[in-house]
Amino acid sequence: YAQMMLVKGSLLSGQYEKGIERLKRIYQVDPKNIEAILLMAELYERTGDKKSAISWYEKSLSFAPNKEIKSAITQRIEELKK
């Protein structure tokens, strides 16, 4: 929980690399944590690393709880591929 709060702080302060490192730790402990996976994708997107962002968004698809969320994630992936 504390790491996730620090990630959100990193997001707000623009310290994306720190957020990514913290999310990697969270992912190692809980690889099914969709919130962490989606935040990782967002942070990579904010750093301009579209390839990594797409990869993380694709990982999140198997954990998305419903069709609407899967559809939104798929749409975001397609936008990043342009």
C-alpha cells in the first residue's frame, strides 16, 4: 500500500522514473495487480516509451474485470500504435 501511495506521488510530481521503479517492486510481489500494471503503462506512456506502454497495457488485458475496461485498454493500445 505504501509503495502504491509513493507511486501516485511520483505521478503527481512528474518523477516518472521513480514511479516505474516502485511499480516494478510491486509487480514482483503481486504480478496480477491490475492497478499497478495500468499505472506502469501510464508512466511509460508519460516518459514517451510507447513500446513499453503498449506492452504493459497488453499485460493488463488478461486481468481486466469487464468488457468495457478491456475495450478501453484495447483502444488505448491502438492509439499508441499510430
